[in-house]
Amino acid sequence: MRSIRRTVRLAAATVIAAGISAAALAPGASAHATAQAAASKGPKPTIVLVHGAWADASSWTPVIEQLERAGYPVDVPPNPLRGLTYDSDYIASVLSQIKGPVILVGHSYGGAVITNAAVGDPNVKALVYIAAFAPAQGESLEDLLSSSLGEEIPALPTVATTYPVQGGGTDAELTINTADYPSGLLDNELPAYEENALAAEQRPLSVDAATETSGTPAWETIPSWYMIASQDHAISPNLERFMAARAHARTVDVNGPHLIMLTAPGAVTSLIEQAATATTG
């Protein structure tokens, strides 16, 4: 049960305009020159958003809408939530089929997935962690959650069930108690009907996802950005700060709960755009 309690801690600014040369903006500059300057930037990178545990791709909806309005192509693949190796391999296969530069974003457990999925992929130009795990090599999420920083907050109440695995037998998976979902993951910041719907729609997390150790972290070689959710009740904010500092990530601290992309989508979108502008122009 102690392992289960550790496991249950999982969770699931200004837009920088596309540059136009000073000459193009000077009085009397022709429309053709302006168009040439804008075209020199080329297409925007694809933003790939990876959700975490006890959520699904719809948890990114407000951010998707803002990114698409800003002209970014967005891909939001389902995270299987079956195990770190399997999930990372799946997301890596999605990345391999995208042409051009990619900004890879992960929330909560999705951060551990992008840490592994981006390794060796030259198209991934930046990693963006949103209240997310960023494990080091040989480190599991359970290791992080059982650390002194991880145990600064109490475990979230969960319900354990089983699911069948290929070849026979069963494994364990966890969901958040629906009555505790609004306070635990959203700090009761959304209307009750929205919070209740999110609790009902949550996808379970396999215990394997928390116990498998991480490989070589992509943040060692890929520039990283990190958003700390200062009111997070699923991952200790101080653990988030530790992981961000270890990854040498450009870090922002935002007042919000674990599912901060639903309560502060503008801030999340801004951080993603900063990463895109800094790494792809």
C-alpha cells in the first residue's frame, strides 16, 4: 500500500510576434518587402501536447484553441498510460511521422514521457514541462514522489482496480476518487459541472508507469522550459522547482492547481510560444 500511496501523487505572457526586419517596418517600406520578411521565417513548428495521468487529450483544449489562433499546427496524441517505456515509444512513433520542427510539451506524467520520447529526435527543438515530471536517468516517478521534496504534500486518494494484460494475467491501475478530483487536481477553480465531468472522464494510470525507471533524459541536450504550479496538490511545487533547476530549464512560477492548462491557459500558451520563438525563430 505504501507503494500505491507514493504512486498516487502523480497527475496525470505576451505573445512574441513573428519577426519582421526593421527595414520592412520603416516608413515607406513596400508591402512586397514586408511579405518577404515575414515569409523568411518559414512555417511555424508543430506543437505536440502530451497529457498526463487521470486526464485525456481534451485537458489541452483551451491551449489548443489559443495556439491554433496564433497559427501553430497542433498535434495532441493520446498518451496510453500503460507504462513509461511503452508510452514513450508510442509518442516517439508519433514524432517520427511529423515533418519539420517540433515543440514537445508534457503535463504531469506526460513530462516523463516526453523526457524519454524526444531522445535522439533532431526535429524536437524544445521541451516544455507544465507541472510535470522530468526524471533523471535510472529514476522512477516513485523515487521522486518518495523523496523528501515529494512527500511535502499528502497523497491523493485513489481507487485501485485491475486490467487484463496481453498473454494473460492482470496489472493494477489507479484513478482518483471522483469526490476528491476537483480539490486535488483543480483546487476547485472551475465551475462544479466542469470539474465533475473531468472527474468522470479521467483515464486510469497503470502502476507500471510509476515504477519503471527513466532512460537518458532528453533535457540533457534539448533546451527546456518549465511551468511550476504553485498550488499543485498532486506534485509538490518544491519538487517541480528541483526538477526544473536540474534540467536547467527556463522557469516560470504561476499561481494555479495541477491542471493549470485548464485554469491558466493563457500563461501556458505564452510559455510554449516563448520556447517556439527562442528555438525556431
